[in-house]
Amino acid sequence: MEHGPNVFSSLPTLEQSGDDNPNAMIPSECYSTTTAAQSLPTDAATACAFGDKQAPKTMLLFGDSQAAMWLPTLNIAGQILHWKVVFVARTGCGPWINIANEGTSACNDWVRGEIALANQLKPQVVIPDGLTIATLSDGKYPTNLQFESSLQSMVKALEPSGAKVLFFQEIPQFYTNLTSATPESCLTVHASSIENCELTVKEIKTLGTSVGIAAISSYDHLDTVPIRELFCGRVRCDVFVSGPGKTHLVYQDWAHMNTTYATWIGRATSQLLAKYLPS
């Protein structure tokens, strides 16, 4: 796109987008935002239920703020597809089992609790989603092979649940090795030429999480929902998406879509997701 829409009339506006998150819809016991130790709720199956709460089939969405970002989407998709969605997450604490438990003890305990919940609840589907990759004891991030080992450990730990493990493709994230700008800062400068603010599909595929999920999906014959098509074309990833009568701003910040967009793509996501859900 060479000429961008009006950032003052988009849905949400650029000014509103930074505060457009799903926190208001989530009970505090289901989404830990503290750095202190916190236990998962014992009644998560009911207290943290979304979608069609009376449905006989359940999917468990868990992870960090990336999982929380997807909750408005799966809440709509669950209602359409008649699936109950149970959600638990901890900000800054990805669902992957950290290598040698190098994450904080509070984070590691939370992840173990999420996996224990999955194995106790025995949902038909589990969707682990996360951004954060914990640093190792030397302060460095794990290599792709180390991250793949963490993913493999998580998949193995979920086996007692009997659930189908589904991954979502990584959405565009504006890491500093890809760009020096966030969507907000870029659009402030380039509102009339937003191609300057768009990442490419090729760049997104290089992200460590994208590489790891693709590898483990191949090794373990797991399905990955091609959710990226709701963000990207064949070459570039949009920061605005046009809808009937409105132009939608996609992002809340550098790594998350906003809740308005997440809700809007609920129906489209249900159509993508339906192909991967057990009958």
C-alpha cells in the first residue's frame, strides 16, 4: 500500500490502539500479570471458560501475552464452532518448557501448572502460544536447536492429556533485528506511505519461534493453523486491513494485534480452525 488510511479514523485509531488489549475480559486468576509466584485456579475449567461454555468439546489455550492476544478471537470462534475455550496464561512466560529450567522459578512453576491442568482436564485440543523465549544462565537466548528441544519437551509433557496439539503460525512481530520502528512510531512518521511500516513474509519466517514450530510440527506430524494469512499477503504483511465501511488497524504494539482486530477476525479464524479440529 502506498497511501495509507487515516490513522485518526481507523478502527481502532492509532491513539487508541496502545490500550486496546483483552485484559478487561479475563478474570485476574486466569491471567497472571505479576512477577511473584502465583498458582493456577483450581476451578479453571469453569472460572476461565470462554467460547461456548456449554459445549461438550474443550480446547485449552495457554501461554503468555500472545495467548491472551488470541483469546478474543477464539472466544468468537468457540461460539461459532460450539467449542468451550479454557484459557490460562502468565505475561512474559511462554508455554515452552524452559531449557534446564533457566526461566524464573515462578514462570517455570506456572508452566508446569498449565501442563498439569491440560493433563487433568483432558481437552480434545491444546493450543500453546507464546512469544517469550527465556534467556539461559549466560544471559544469551537459546539457539534454534535448543528452542526446538524445549518445544519437544512441552509436546512430550502434554501426552497424558490425550489432546491434539495445535500451533498457530507466528504473527508479524517487530523485533529490533528486523526493524528499528514499532507500528505506532512508524505510522506516526509514515502515515501516508505505510509500506515503510510493513514487514515481509520472508522476515517473519526467520523468527526463532516460527522456525521452531515449523520444525517440531514436521518432526511430530503436528498441525499448524495457517493464521498468518489473516495478516499477510504473499509478500508483505499489512498494518491496516480493509473491511466493510471501516479500515482496521492490526497492531496494539510491536508484538501483539489489538483486541478490536482480534475480535473482528474471529469468524475467519473459525473457518481456518475448523479444518484442524477433531470431529
